[in-house]
Amino acid sequence: MSGRRRVVHVVAPAGVDDPAEPSGGNTYDRQLSGALEALGWTVHLHRTRAAGLRDVLAALEPGSAVVLDGLVASGQPRVVVPQSHVLRLVLLLHLPRGRPGHPDAAEAAVVAAVSSVVTPSEWCRRLVLATYPVPPAKVRVAIPGVVPTDRVTAGADRGTLLVVAAVTRSKGHDVLLHALRDLVDLPWRVRCVGPLTRDPSFVSALAEAARSAGLADRFLLEGPLVGDLLTEAYTSAGVLVLPSRGETYGMVLTEALAHGLPVVASAVGGTAEALGLAPTGARPGLLVPPNDADALGAALRSWLTDAGLRAELRAGALVRRRDLPRWDATARQVAATLTPAASDVRTPA
């Protein structure tokens, strides 16, 4: 007696497993692969740089189902377009290269060639459709899931502001520092948890700005944390702050909410989708305009001084955490793009 398992190849960046370089895209690729396995798929995870994509795809059997991370594939039309006639290719587009009115020629060719495009949010789907002439049915959403946890914040330390993001200009750490210069009269400290290597000049300038403002001992650049150390950071913080200048979704928001941690974030891209509302309509956080230090500072002053607001947002976060999507739902959404032409192999029962 034998069983049948569907087969999919997931092509991810070479550093997808590197604990020193965590990212939402890497987490998505890993969790998606595991969730597809749990749904009964045989998953082959290929780790490569863009330069190695040709060899990876050339080695696959014709008709194979393949999920391509856009970080590897979006700039490789000379590889992807010919292979689209041989393989069933699904492009996982975490962060489109093009924008409306400014399409990226390489990405446009890749988007046109693949069987389907998967985005992490409705906002990102609309961006793709506004940027490239692609049929709406071809672009689907697979919202990132969360890993359920019983470890939630105690909510006692209102003054610990947690930022979980690579320290780069796009994540807005400098906006946060500017906002906090007007809050020196209040008790707070910032834990900036994330890679410090992606934009060294920005990190150096940020550290110098903190020193010049006399805030170096309150604005801490800690580097990346993973596993139990990251969980401890979530559960010991008062609020997560995400002052990004751009996000296609903002997985860190739902990771924080999974721990019952309220959020103050930029209202940019897909962050409103990620934050959401509790089923009761309660707010699990605050959204402010991007790149607006005054608005961010006002929101944080309210958080630090208004006990009623803190109680409201904590209650909203604790309820919202029960309603967050799981990775099995994400995998089912992606699997729907693969099933029509996925290959089957027989495995012993």
C-alpha cells in the first residue's frame, strides 16, 4: 500500500537560516516550508543567491512546482522566463522592486512569466496590480501566520520600548530617536533588536546621534535576538514600536500581538492589515503617519502617561492574539496556486 505526496520546491535566499540575519521574508520562507510539509507536501528547500538560480532550476524535473522568493528571482528574467515554459513557477513577492509609474523592467518580465504571484498583504497585491499589467486573478494574497504561544507580556514595564527590525533607514530608527528627544522627562528605554550590519553608515550615524543627544544609555542597539531571547524581549517589553518608512505587511506586528504586546507603528503599506482590530473592535495599538517624529512622539507620550490608554491597548492586544492567522492557513493559500500542476511521487505508507 502506498500514499501519494505532492512535491514542491521552495527557492529561498542563501541566508534564510542565518540567525544573525533574521528577516520577515526569511521567516516566511521557513515557516511556509514547514507548514506545507505538515499539510502533506514533500518540500525541497533550495538556498541560493540570485547568481545560482539558473543552476537550481535547471536541475529540476520538468513540470515541477516551484515557489520562488522574489529576493532571488525578481531580477532574473533571463533565467525565469525560459524556465516558466518548463516548470510551474509561483513568485513569492515580499517586497516589489517596482512602484506605480516606475515599474522595474526585470521584475515586470518575471511577473508576466510566472504562473502566479503571491503577496503577503492586500496592500501589496494592489501595489503589484497598479505597477504591472497582470490579470488580477494571477495575484493572490497569503497573509503571514504566527506561531501560537502561551508566553505573553506581563505589561508591567510600560517604559521599555521594543523595536524588532534591522537597523536601517527604511525602518525609521532615526525618526524614533528624534521623537524621543522631547520625552526625556519621562521614564523609558529603547531596545533596538535587529541586525546592525545591513547599513553600517546608518548605524554609526544613529549611535552618534544618540550619544550627542545624551541618550546612548537609553537608546540601546543590541543586535539580533532569536529563540528564547527574542521571546523574553517580547514578554518583558511594554510596547512594540515600528517607525518604518515602508512595510508590505509588518510580520513583527503580529509576532508582538501573539505575545499580547501592544503596538505603536507607522501607518504605511500593510501595517494596518497586520495590526487589525480585535473581534470586539478594540484597538491593539496606535498607528501614526510615517516619517513624522512629532506624531510618533505624541503617541508615545500618551502611552507613557495615560494608564487608561495602556489598559485599553493591552486588552485589545490580548484579544487580537486569539484571532491571528496561523501558518497552516498561509500554506493552504500558497498550495492553492501549486495544486493544478504539482507533481506527485509515491512514498511507502
